[in-house]
Amino acid sequence: MSRNEKPHRAEGLVPAHVQEGFDVRCEWGLSGIAALAPASDVVVVVDVLSFTTCVEVAAASGAVVLPYRFKDDTASDFAARSDALLASSRDGRGYSLSPASLVGIPAGTRLVLPSPNGATISLAAPGTRTIAGCLRNATAVARVAARSGARIAVVPCGEKWPDGSLRPSLEDWLGAGAVIAALDGSKSPEASSAERMFAAAGGDLKELVRSCASAREIIDRGFAADVELAVDFDCSDVVPVLENGQYRVRASRSRPT
């Protein structure tokens, strides 16, 4: 059993499902975070295209992001009660799930950002420290996660098929692998596989993400700038941490020159 292992009591799960015995673990989506979070000190949510990239870009300007469920009619009321603006889906107007729309957002802006994957999954582990990770801040996120405890769960969010089922996505697997590669400790086979995928990408990382199905869909809709922001690997030391339902910067360090 890993150091200070917490027992997991989720219905239908056995120790193997929570990758018991490893410090660094990795599992997909909403079910993955539900399984791993209770047995973890910290969770890293990875949604490269585009929720966690949006969070990093907004937080870098000093904004605060409030994740919210997608297509929920209560979002407007929640934004009003939270003294926050409500972002739209990626539609080219105002602040939205387009990372490019958040470049230069004024410091202090409070933004409710609904999304079907990253935002929803971020809210699924209220008792566990949660960090927003992406390719832009992978190494910085790993550093902060390691300071948060020995048991680290990395959760690639994935996308959804039209029927609502999980579509594991290459960009999130690579993003998860980038975070895991910067972590020490014993790693589950699932975590090691993500790390190896990231290592194998090497100098082709950006092109692999640009060419994957999720990115091509976004580019075809006219949002190529979003993909370029998302593939800028390790350009940022901004680490957004979810506290009281709000992502804000709690740890940042200047990059070495």
C-alpha cells in the first residue's frame, strides 16, 4: 500500500480499480476521478482542448475561473450570485471556451466557465485538492502537486461521442503524460503508459496535437489560434488551484533565464 493510503469505499470498486500501491495514478474522465480522488492527496485535471488551457490562460492574467456544469439553466443565476461573468461555449463572441478569447482578460475578472468535460470533472472531487493542468504548465503543475502530497491522481478528461459516452482523446493522454513525466514516486501501469506516450512524442508533440481529431475539429470551426495556445508546451509556471469552487493562482514561480 502506498504511503498513508486511504481506504476507498466507493460502491463496486476494488483496490485494483484505484491502482492501489502506487503514488502516481491515472484514469479517465468522470468515473476516473470518482474512483481515484478519495484515495489521493491531490488531483490534476487535464483537458487540453480546452478547459484547463482556458483556466491557465485566464489565471495567468489574474482572473478567477469558476467551473460549472455544461448546458445547465442555472448557470446565469449562479454567475449573478457569484458576482461573475458567464462565459459562452466557443462561438467567437466574448469570453468563452476559446482560450484565445481569454488572452488579456483583466485581472480580477470572475468568470463562470461551463464545460462538458474539464469543468464538470473539476467539480467531482470536492474533498481533494484539485489542480488544472495542461501542456502549457505541465512541469509547474507537477511541482505543486508533489508539494501537496505523495498520492497524486492525474485525470485526462477526454471528449464525448455524440451518444455522450467517453471518447479518450490523444491530446489529454499526452497532457497527462507530460505531468506524470515530471513527477517522482512509484507509478501505476496506467500512469507509466501515459508517460511513455508523452516521451515517445518527443519533438513531434505539437504536430501530434495539431493533427489529432479534437484539434482538427476546432481548426475546422475557425479556432486554430486555440490549438496554437494549447500546444505551447511548458511555456507557463501558472498553477491554478481549485479552492471553494474557484480556480485561482496559488503557486507560481519565475522561469529560469
